[in-house]
Amino acid sequence: MNLALLLPGVFVLNLVCAVCIRIWPAIFLGHDMHLWLIAIQLVGFAGYLIYVVRFYVDLAPLIADAHREWHDTTNDRE
């Protein structure tokens, strides 16, 4: 999901924000509408960060089990 949806979504969001500011600079920069674009980007970043943290929290026990199994295997050889 990260590579298929989230990273392209963040890229497209940033691209849309840049295009909007380039096409309508008076609206976004003159009337402080760029703050809405910043808020949207912050919400998107927070959602992405939450996803990544949850993914690694779920992955951490598997890594610990594999690490423990790997060290138990090396101790059996000695």
C-alpha cells in the first residue's frame, strides 16, 4: 500500500498544490489561501506518518523473533 498508493498520493498532492499556486498566484498568495494547501499537506503527512509507524510496530515483533531465532541457531553450532 505504501508504494502503490501513499507515495504517489503524496507526490500528486504536492504537484497539485504547486500547480494551483502557479496558475492562481493572486488567489493563493494574496488571500492567504496557501495556508489551506499547507494544512492539507500536513494532514496528508500526518496520515502517512501514522501508517508508517503502525506498519513498523506490527513488524517489530517479527524482526525480534527472527533475530532471536538467528542467535539461537548460532549458539547451537558452538
